[in-house]
Amino acid sequence: MIPLAPAPEAVETGVGDVLLWGVLPYVVLAVVVGGSIWRYRYDQFGWTTRSSQLYESRILRIASPLFHFGILAVLAGHIMGLLIPASWTAAVGVTEGMYHFLALSIGTVAGVGTLLGIVLLIWRRRTTGPVFMATTKNDKFMYVMLVAALLTGLATTAISVFDHSVPDYRQTVSPWFRSIWILQPDVAAMAGAGPSFKLHVLWALGLFAVWPFTRLVHAFTAPVHYLFRPYIVYRSRDAGSSAHLAPVRRGWEPVGTRDRARGTTRAPERRGSRSAGRR
Ligand code: HEM
């Protein structure tokens, strides 16, 4: 059984605490929202992972899912730990001891898996020539921020296991995190958290602030449209095809082009394009 962390003692808060835990989160929120809108408006073609799969796929096939599934599990753990109050889990019979045992075991596996994934991805990037050539300074900075967020997160967990004097994050970090969203930041709660938690949260805020300006921006989008869009026509059927005589279904009407308007396109290319596929 894991010994429980003590509840935080009442803490005095100063201007520094107010700036860090009462003002900074909203500045970061404004940068994330404003930065994403700016990026979408002015750099839509750069809103991408800049995939390097074409250069190397053997290591990527293992490292990428390891990192992405790992980070999704870490995210799920954070949603549980930060958004669900301890009183709710207690109400359904989950004791603090059970909760922390689960958080520690599942969280550590997820965190270490994610770290291993990103270490492999960075190693691949460094050792595969074309992938390294395609790596920008912005990418390198992003990797530092991301890896440090992961390391400080894992450190908080490790330190809480060995140092039982660190206040329980469900009494400090979590209430503070929830209070942000109701616009009543509980500065005192966060001021009472252990130094390792403060460092981790500050680093995470830094990561969020640079998020829209790095490749990480791709995480804000999923190719849902891909499932519903019409097929892309990428080659014509043979010239003798009579497919152009088939009735055109609603929503599948040919798109107007200048050639079509001028009537200069050869017949089979103009109307008989039925071979199609999702690309
Ligand atoms: C404001 C945002 C964040 C807050 C308030 C926060 C808070 C916490 C807390 C309280 C823990 C301890 C959990 C435990 O020991 O059971 C933790 C662990 C951890 N955090 Fe964060 N975190 C934030 C953002 C992030 C980000 C952005 C990352 C990674 C990119 C991250 C990665 C980790 C990792 C890897 C752990 C170790 C345990 C696990 O895998 O869940 N955190 N975080």
C-alpha cells in the first residue's frame, strides 16, 4: 500500500504566486487560442506534421504509435487526476490508496512508453540523413520542451513515491487546475503544491504557449473530413468507356474548369473520369 501524502497546510500567497498561478495560465490560454487562429489564417499550408515517413518508415512504424498511444494514455490519466475530485472517486468506493496505486502504475507505464517513443523518434531523426536534413531549429526546440515536460512529469511521480512529505496533488494541483476554468483561480491551492509539481506545471504551460507555433499544432486537427469527402479522380478510364453517359449523382457533379468552359478538353478526359480513389 502506498503511504498517503499529507494534505497541504494553509499557505501564505505573495505577488509571485498570483502572477504564476493566477495570471500566467490565462496569458498562456490567450496565446494558445490567439496563436492557433493566427497560424490557421496565415500558415494553413504549414499546419501539418511535416511527415518524414517517405524517408524512413521502419523505426517510425514502432516509435510513432508508441509515442502517440502513450501520450493519449498520459492525457487520459491527467483528465482523471485533474478533473475528477477526490470526493467523487471516494463516493464510488475508490480509496485514496487504491487511486494512487492505479495512477502510479498505469501512469508510469504510459509515461515511460511515451518517453521511449520520443527518444526513438529523436534518435531516428538524428541518424537518418534526410530526416535530419528536414529538421528545423523550431523542431529541435519543440523536442526539448516536450521531453522536459515528460521528464518533469515522471519526476513528480517518482518524487511523490519516495518523499512522503510532498502534499497530495489531488488537494493542490487538481483544485487549482479546475478553478482556472471557472475563472476563479485558487492561487493558494497551487502555492501549496510541492516544488516538483510547480516545475512540471510551469514547463507544461511553456509547452502549451509554444504549441501553436510548432509542428505540435497538428494535434489540434484530425482528418475526419477524409472519411466523408468524395473520391479524388486521379486518372481517366480508357478512351472507349461509356461511363460518361451514366447519370451524375447529387454532390458528385464535375467541377468547372477553364478548359471545360472553353470546351477544349478531350472528351474521355473531360467527362469519362470514373476511376477514382481516396489518396
Ligand atoms: C497544466 C498542465 C499539466 C498539469 C496540471 C499536470 C499535472 C500533473 C500531475 C499532478 C502529475 C502527477 C500524477 C501522478 O503522480 O499520478 C503529472 C504527471 C505527469 N505528467 Fe503532467 N501535467 C500537465 C501537463 C503535462 C504535459 C503537457 C505533459 C507531457 C507532454 C505531461 C506529462 C506528464 C507525465 C509523463 C507524468 C507522469 C505520470 C503519467 O504518465 O501520467 N503533463 N502531471
